[in-house]
Amino acid sequence: PFHHEMAQCPTPPSYVLFYCDTPPASGGETPIILSSEVARYFRVEHKAFYEAVKKHGVRYVRVMPSEDDNSSPIGRSWKSTF
């Protein structure tokens, strides 16, 4: 899937940098895409669903652990985040 960095931020950064100190033997790519391209595709290719989302909105729910867990992709707890 595409990587949509900081999409939840009201003012996302102008630049996003990716760095890999030790590249994997294979794979490891992070495809990125402009938000405007995602929005256009959604609006044009999935018009009925787009209209439903526009009318009803969306709700994002993120379940976070109570303690930091560096072995998890989520990593930060709700305590550290908020």
C-alpha cells in the first residue's frame, strides 16, 4: 500500500524524508503518493462511496497500548502520545 505520511495532521509538513541505514536484501520500498491524487482517484473511480463519505464523514479510531512498546509498529502508548 501507499504511505500517506501524517495525513491526520491539520498542517502536514512540506517535506517528508525517508532514511534507511541498512537496506534489506530485497523489498523494503515505501511507495508514496500525493494526497490530491488519492482524493481525485477516490472521487472519480468510487463516486457513490465518495458521496457517502462526503455526506456522513469518517471516523478514525486508533487503539494504542497503555505503555510504550518498542517491539510494536505502533510503539508509543496513549500516555506518550497525548
